[in-house]
Amino acid sequence: MRLPPVVASLFDANMRQYGAIGRWPWKRAVLAFFCAAVPFPASGQLERWTLERTITIGDALGSEAGLTRVGEVIVRDNRLIVAQPQERRLRVFSLTGDFLGFIGRAGEGPGEFREVGGMGLLADGRLWVHDPLLRRIQYFDLEGRVVSTERVRGHPALRGRVSVRGLLEDESQLVKYSASTGELAETPQLPEVLVRFEEDGQPPDTVAMIVGRSNILQLSDGSAGVRVLTFHPLSYRSRLSVSRDGSGFVVVHRTGATSAERHTFSVIAFDARADTAWVREVPYDPIRIPEGWRERRVEERVRNPNGLHPSVSERQFRKVLERAYGSVGFFPPVGGTVRAAAEGTTWVLVRTGVESSVWEVLDESGRSVARVDRPRGSIRWVGTESVWATERDEFDIPYLVRYVIRRP
């Protein structure tokens, strides 16, 4: 994916460091200077919040209340809305776990989906859902009825895979233009562009760059020139999270350490107009990757190649994996999950050991205020008083768990 001239001209040395553009570049520079001077509390000074497990949702034996693969999760009033990409529809529950019904179904008509992508809420209570295959966004009312449909906005100068990452409060669309897997395999450091398209059709506004090494690996069978792509789990690509209510978004640049000395990673928050709200450099202690860990991961991947092309031999696959794992000395500081949460807070999953990590909570100004032990599953939604996480039972069937946040 080649950046268009209008974007490439903005991608200067400062953006290579922060990956942020925003609507007012001067504002970003001032904020970065100011925030760098603000002291950070040491980890021991942070509050320790705990998560108390309460309600479980998902009937393993029920055809209606039973969950399949879980996508986005949203709490609206007293309802929990769960995206079900495998079934191409949404499930709706009460916050006490009662099944209330479905939104949408498979198809191409009004209220139907060929694919369920991102979703979120608008100030008037409408729910929006992105359908990547049909390249449209559908809006639903409080009762789950479709009320309107809108095409995904774009621009011919921007090329690449298009994904709607969120809608802001003014209904402008945040669209990410991603390089293809083949391009990322050949050029792992290729940046991706996050663009804001206003509702009134104004020219697109490039608001951030997604930078860092991708997790795409390229293999060849060595004879017929067959190119096969697979994945490396230790990506240093930036993480992006958009608040489900459109109040802003967060970009985390997780550049890897090259030494055991204390490092930092960058967190950049944007408000509902895509202006840069704050920039923070969060300190962390690099975690070195043990040789035994590399060997175990390579063996796991070789035993479970996940649909690898039959033209690639086990020996070739192992060789590529060993080279890829061996090229990285330290774990990425931040895991694959970042959450732009309620009231302007940001939850970042920070690695604390070879097999451990903890959620670090940043307040509305970017100051680290608390740490929260990671629950068993993956956090899908964060509110002011609780979080919802996905877990799996002994039969690998997913379900949702509500955890209440306990503060000291």
C-alpha cells in the first residue's frame, strides 16, 4: 500500500515516533512537551483494583441463549448486546442474564448482514453496526428495528483494505486503510492510515498512523514459487481502540525494547472531534524472552499449523518460525488488547512477566491511576462499575462474565 502524497507529506519524523496527526499538529506537539514533564507514579503507588465475578451469560444447551464466537459487546441502558459474527446477527440479554431476542439475521436486505463487524452507540441511543462485506453501516433504534443505512465513506486516493473502526459523536467515520497481507509480509514496517470522514462530505482528515512491525510471515515452497502467509504472535503493531459511545479513541504504540533497561511505550488519546487530547509515555520494565519459551512456541505452531499450505514442508515451516522468534529479544510491552473505556479512561494490558500481564488504568488526562489483575477471559467492555469478559467452558463453548470493579 503506497501512501498518497497528501498523507505522505504529513508522515514526518515526529509522526514516525508518535504515529499521531490529529486535526491540529501544533496542539499535539505542545501536549507532548507538557505531558512529558508530568511525573508518573511508580507501580507501587498505583491503586489496586479487584474484579469480583458475578453474573454469567450463555446457555451451553440453549439454541437461543447459547453463544457462538463473540465479537463486540455493548451495554445500553439495561441491555447487553453481543455481536455473533458466526451467525451474522446480534444477541440481546438483560443485565441479569435473561435472553431478550435477536437483532438482524443473515442476508443482504434491511436489517440483515453478510458479515458483522464493529458496532457502537450514538448519543440518541441508536445502535450502529458495520457490515464489511456489504460496505455499509446500519442503524437500529432502541427496539432493535433498522431505521437507516449508510454507505462506508472512502476516497480513491487511499488504497488498501477498508475497515470502519468506529463512529464519533458527530457520526463521522473512523476508517482504517490497511495493507494487504502480502504487502505486510514483504514490508512488515509499512504504516497504515486512520482517516476521519465527516458526515457532510468534507475532505478526509488523516488523524493517526498505525505503525510498527506486523505479525505476517511469508513462506515459500522453494520450487514452484508458491507464497504462503502465516502469523507471528509477537507483533509490535500499534493498537487502536475506539470508545463505543463515540467520545474518542486511543492509539498505543508498543515499540519493543532492545535492552533490559527501563523503557516507555506511547499512549495517545483523541477526543470526539479527533483532536489530540493527551500524549503519554508510560514506563515499563522489558521482559526478556526465554529460549525455552521460544522452543515451546515453535513446537506448538509446528504441531498445529492452522491450515498451512500443503506445499510447505514441516522443515521449512519450522525454519521460518525459528528465525522469526529468534529475531525478537523482548516481549512487546502491551498485549493485544487496549480498551477506550467509560468516562475517558483507558485500560492497557501491560506484560509483567513471561506468562503474566496486568491491566493498567489511565485516567482522562492519561495519568496511571490503578492496576487490575487480569481475569481468566478477554475483557470485551469496560464501564464505570463493571467489565464484561468472554471465557470458555470445558467444551470450548464461549460465555460472558460480568465482573464488578472493587476499588479501595
